Amino acid sequence: MNNKVIEILQYELKKGTGKQFHKIMTSISVPLHRSQGIDVVSFGNSLHNQDYYYLIRAFKDMDELSAIQERFYKSAEWINGPRTGIIERIDKSVKTVIEMPVSTIDALRTE
């Protein structure tokens, strides 16, 4: 079976910042992720509350996850780009990393 690693990030945003956060994600952060070779599977505001957000990214394996993220988060494009606007709106963040079949990951894709 063909598996990949997915990282699920869940954010509790500061009250009233969900719309602004999503705008930064759609217009700057996700395009930047994709330009750096990061497979963004799905992202968006939670249906139950706009100030909760999720981001799902896929990687070949844990080594690729570590290497890509190390490069991405040290890049000038991230640091001088959406970093501050994103971080200042996050109150809490939870990260989960699991392995799953590519077919299941593809079923989660929203774009």
C-alpha cells in the first residue's frame, strides 16, 4: 500500500481574527507553501467557529517533513512574508502527524 505522512495542524485563533487569518492563508501563506514544494491537502476555518482553523499537509515520510519544514521556516519568504500576520493571530496550536494511504489523503483534498 502506498502511504504518506500527513501533518494536521489545528489552531485556536484569537477572538475575531478567523476571517483575517483565512485571507492571509489563501492569498499569501498557502501559495508560498506550494511554491516551496509543500503539498497542502486542505485548510480552512472550522464549521463550528470561524476562530478555529486547520491545515493539513502531506509528505513522503518523516525525513521529508523535517527537511522541507526546516528549509521553509528559515526562508526569507516566510520570515518577511506571512509569518508575523499568522503567528500574532494564533492563541493555541496543536500538531498531529500520522501515516495514511495516499487514496485517503486524496479524498481529504479540497482543492
